[in-house]
Amino acid sequence: MKAKLTLLLVLVVATVAILSGCGNNNSGGNTGGNTAGENAGEASNGGGADQVFRMNLSSEPPTLDPALMQDQVSSTVMSGLFEGLTRMENGEAVNAMAEDIQVSEDGLKYTFKIRPDAKWSNGDAVTAHDFEYSWKRTLDPNLNPPAPYAYQLYYIKNAEEYNTGKGATVDQVGVKAIDDSTLEVELKNPTPYFKSLLSFYTYYPVNKAVVSANPAWAAEAATYVSNGPFKLESWSHSDSIDLVPFENYYGKADIKLSKVHFVMISDANTESNMYDTEELDWSGKPTGSIPVEQLAMLIQDKNPELVSQPQASTYYYNFNNTKKPFNNVKVRKALAMAIDRKAIVEKVTKGNEIPAYGFVPPGIHGVNGDFRDEVTTEYFKEDPAEAKKLLAEGLAEEGMTAMPEFELSYNEGGLHKPVAEAIADMWNKNLGITVKTQTVEWKVFLQNRTSLAYDVARAGWGADYNDPMTYIDMWITGGGNNDTGFSNAEYDKLVKDAYATSDQQARVDAMAKAEQILIGDNMAIMPIFYSSVNTLVKPYVKNVTIDYKGDIDYTRAYIEK
Amino acid sequence: MFRYVLRKSVNIVLSLFVLATATFFLMKAIPGDPFMQEKNVPAAVRENLIRYYGFDKPLWHQYLIYLKNLLQLDLGMSMRQQYQSVVDIISRSFKYSMQLGLVAIVVSVVVGIAVGLIAALYNRKLIDRLIMLFATIGIAVPNFVLATLAQYYFANKLRWFHVAGLHGPMDYVLPTLALSVLPIAFIARLTRSTMIEVLSADYIRTAKAKGLGSLTILIRHALRNGLLPVVSYVGPMTANIITGSVVVESIFGIAGLGKFFTDSVSNRDYTLIMGITLFYAAILMFSRFITDIAYALIDPRIKISKKGG
């Protein structure tokens, strides 16, 4: 009996030892894991007048390598770590790594002078060769793994041809370092917004020597090399990231923060509690969230810490233009005219969204000001009686007597379900039709949408760059994001015309006409509302800005208590 | 004994193989893939990705490649977390889940048995009824409700603890509470009911008649038999708790393993789905294995070597 008990004890001890062995071995090899404790300590008592800014990313960034990035969590971190040839300041592209930019008459050739005091965090100088290497690396069809956002570089001559393996070699791609400080770029089409594109993360440089020697350079803080206002101090995977100012940044005089602390909290209520207890200085978009019930209350109470602004992003429904009866324009128009968008934003979403009657949202440049101010949105009017008439006509044209029951599908999460239910209810009330609302798992939903296996499906589109084109060229025939089957020869031509010219008035006119065809004439999709950015900001946080598309800039922020 | 261990081990390996096969084909049968996003990537870029990950090969071929790597204990790289290996992701998150889990298990077992024992000794008295009332509540209240309330009250309102994170000893209190209330309630009920039965058994009366002290009787005779059902519950519970709870880890912002059970599937991070499934299964089987042996050691009626399995 004693022997048995001893054996039992040994067994328990051995089990614990084996299990903890698994853990300890790894913490030894992984510096990221070890820093977790120290960081939290600093963060929790760093709430004083220290220049520390703390926000929530909600999840681990999938990558911190400019070539592999495609999401907002990564870009939120990277906007502190990297800097392109230009950077955005108050909505304008200003010179950053480039100290001078020359553009040819026809708008096709750009010559950049790299600033001589630009440095990498390992001490190397940032050269034109780094830019050439970085862009060509992103375009490499055999990169490990290939860059999903490579197409953001397709404005460059032969970039698409090289990336897709259709005819161009790497040497034919229109980017070339003439010497250490001179970079020449040739474009495919004149692109008036190219200077602001250069601030986008796919256009960041990488350190040629570091990256070519170690493909996994961006996986850990220890091997990470960047050129922006901050450098990566620690990356405790799935837990936290800390940035500290880069001492050799050319503009370090403007950098006031001593640390940026990112946490990765997936639960909105936890984020909210952390904001209450001053463990976070910022809550909500772009990478966090404010619980839905709480947001409505904050807006109602006019809470002074709540900052609300429009976001260049449109929430809309896709009609399957290839499926009966949604192939009929009158049916599509009837559905679009039979809902009350004002009621949806005021009673359902309740987050200061704006009812949408066009596709291009406010905040996108037109000729002199905002495209949405310059171009009418009277493509259609909400009118249930007229809608009912159109529906009957449309169904008759399709040889149908009544609207068949159909499915309105949306993915889980956010306000998709309440919005869908409200709309289904309005359709039922105003048109007397039955709609089945259906939650679909995210990837299944995307698969269905791409393969046109739906009737009506939720969709959303945010800007990639500040030009209406980011909303217009997606609807060309066979476009990669045209998940509706919409196809219109005149539309395709207008997009081509707009590509070919650098005359902004002509471009805007063409794109306005295209939008008229998309919404006014065809109602290929049904706009619902333009999104908003809602954030909670502690009053002592100064100079953190959110741009037109909802991206945050904390690089010039400071704390004033 | 040795033959038993050998046989069990072979069983575990075979089960893992069957599980790997089933998971691989089921996972590939779900629509969608790791590259799908709200914004579609162009078809040509997509092809580059599909070729890189070998998804253009026939399914059986992909399966054989996976098996070959698995035999070399290579679980591959995550398809979502770039340049992070599945082994790294699992081991560093398991560290958090396990540290928290072990604390929760010790608390559950100690408190659960103690409370159950008290209830049994005061059978049908007020204290017994109170304990059982709390145990019923503990089983009925879901842990996310408890976790949310505890976080709001103790961390946000009273500021006794950090809201989230697992960086100091105090940070263990709230998540441990959330994790262990259910097992405590369960163990308490189990202990109570078996102890009531055991305490009225003949051999206990004999022991009393022999004039042994009540504490000796309780510990050396009663508890030994009374704990058998608890042991069989603690095994699988251990596997569950140390591999992390999705809910508790997400509420308390713990960088543990829990969230990957759902996240890996919703991201279609194939290599991580496989890795995490196999890891969980291995832990579960291992803990059952340990339970079986422990059971035999405690219960004089079971003799593994003779039973042969």
C-alpha cells in the first residue's frame, strides 16, 4: 500500500513535470514570451504623465512584413514602424523618405530623391535600392509566401505582367534605383493619386541586406528592422506589442511619445473595462470595438470622450444579377426603394452612420472638394408605393406572378443580423414579400458570394486610396470583386477612359457617369449606409488622428495631464 | 503493468492517426480557404498562393505530404500568422493555459473535496443544504456570466485586480475563480454522495467498532474509496482545463490556447487546425491514461496487470 502511494505520487509529479517542461522549454527559447511580464508591469503603473499611448489591436497581427500585409491590425502597428516615400498629414501626401519628387509632363514618370538622413533601425542608410528591392520582392510570384496585396503595386509599369507571370521579367518592372539616392518609377497609367498611394504600406521599403539574408526577419522583435518614427521594442505574440521612438529617425523632434503599447483583447466588454480603469487610452475603431449597447448610450448622453466621424466605407447589399428575378432591374429597384434608410441608421445601427443613396462615400476627393458634394446622389428615391408598382412590372416581365421567397444572407458578427432583419421586415411590410434571413459562417459566406451562390448578400467596401476609382473599377465586367454578375459595356469603357487621363475633371465626370449607370440605371447593388468611426479617447491624449478611411495616426501624439 | 502501458501507447498512436486522417479530410471539405477576405485578391495572385501552399495538388497527395511531415513531428507553418510555426504557436500559448489551468485544478480539487466532505459529514443539516444550494448554482451559472460579473465588479468597480492579462500572481485570481466554480461544484457533489454511501458502509462501522479515531477512519478508510469517482472526473477535466477555455481566456485577455480552437477554423488556418486538434487529443488521451493508472493504484479491487486492459 505504501509502495502504491509512492508510485502514485511519483506519477503525479512526473505528469506535472512533463507538462510544465513543455512550457518552460519554449519560454526559454522565445524572448517574446519572457518580456510579457515586464511590459504589463510598466503598462499598468505607466498611467501617469508618462508619454505612453495604449490601445487595443483585438488580435495578433498576422504579419509585420510590408509584403505580406493586408489587414488593419497589421497596418495600425506598421504605421508607427515604417515610412514610405510620402506620408499622409491632414489628408495630404507630404514628402517622407523622399526629399524631392519630380513628375514628368505626361504623369507617367516619377523621380525621387531619397533624403540623406534616412536611416534603418540597425543603423544602415535607407537607399533607393531598398525601395526597388522591396517592391520587386512584393511582386515576385514565387515569394515565400506570395504577397496577397501585390496588386496594390499594379500602377507601376509591367508590375502586373511580372506578378501574374504574363510576359514581363523582373527587370522590365518600372522601378529602378539609379544610384543610392535616386529612384525612378514608371507608371502604367497617369495616376493623379499616386503620391498618396506611396504612403500606403505595400509601398514601404524593406532593408535589402536584412530581408534577403533572413526571410523570417519580421517574425520576432529581435530580428526586426524598420525605418519609421518608432521601432519594435517587443512583440509578445498574441499578448502585446511595444514600440519605442527610433533615435535616428530624421523627424524625431516631432515624436513625443516614449512608448506605444498595444494589447490584443478580443472581447469588447473587456476593452471597455480596461478603458474605464485607464489601462487603455483609446477604445473603439480602427482595431478595437465599443460594445453596441454602450455606444448607443454614449451617443445619446453626448459623452465628451466619444469622438465620432464619418468613414469612407459603404455598407450595401449585393443582388445576384444573374439569378431570376434579381436579373430584372425593376425588381432590384423596387427592393432598393422599399426600405427606410434613415430608420435603419437611427433605430438599428445607432452609431452616427449616414443613409447611402450612392456608392462612393463622403470623404473621397472629387475635383476640388469632396466627390459626394460635387456629384448628385439623386439616383433614386425611397418610395414604397412606386416600389410596389415596379416590383409587379418587373415580375410580369419575368413571367412571374408573385415574388418567390428568397434568402438574404449575411455573415455573423456586428450589426449584420439586426440590419438584415429590419430590412426583411420593411420589404415584407412595404412589398408584401417573404424574406428568409440567414447567418452564414464567414468563409462560407465569402465563398457563396464569390461563386454567385446567393440571392441577396451583405457587403461592405472601404477605400484603399483617396479617389472614387477605389469604388468604381471594382464593378467592371469580370472584376475580381464584382460579386454580383453585373456587366455593362458602357461602364467598362468609362472606367478605361478615366484610367487613361490625368485630367481630374474628366476622370470625375467619367466616374460620376459610371456611378449613375451602376446605381441609377441598374441598381446592381443596393446602398444602405455610409459607415462611421466611433472612438473613446481619454481627454489627456492629444493629436491622435483618424483619417478619411478610418486609419489611426498616433505617431505625432502626446500625453498632457 | 508494462504490457498494459505499451498497449495503451499503441492505442493512443493509432487513435491519433485516425483522428488526423478524419480531421484532414473534414477540414478540407468545408467551403472557403485561408486566402478569402472581404476584398478578393486577383485571380492570378490567388493562383500564386494556391501553388505555394500546394493546394493545386490532389487531396490524397496533400494528405500524404501532411502525414510524411507529421511523422517527422513537423506540424508546418501557420497559414495566417506568417513565419510562425504551429509548434511555436501551440507551445507558447499552452504555457499560459497550462499555468492558469493547473492553478484552477488544484483549487478545484482541494476546495471541491473539502466542501463535499463537510457536506457529507453534516448530511441533511443546514450547512449541507447550503453547500448543495451553492453547488447547484455553481453548476447552473455559465462561466462567461461569472467571468463578466467578476471582472466588472472586482476589476472595474473595486479595482482590486487588473481587468485583463496574466502577468502577476494577482492576475490569476479572477480567471481561476471563473474556471474553477463549475468543477468545485461538481467535485463537491460527487464527493458528498459517495462519502455518504461510504460512511454508512459495513467496513467503516467495523473500523469504528474497533475503536479507531474518527479522523483516521475518515482519511485512511473512507476518503480512499470515496475519492474514486472524483479521480475519474479529474482526468478529463484536467485535459479540458489546461488546454484553455475560449470564453475565460477571451474575457481576461489571456494569450492562451483556447481561442485557437475556434480562430484556426474560422481562418481556415489548415496547419493550425490539424496541430491543435492533434495536440488536444493527445493531452486528452494522456490524461485518461494517467487516470486509469491512478485508479488502479487507489482502488484495491482493480488490478491492471491481471485484467490486461
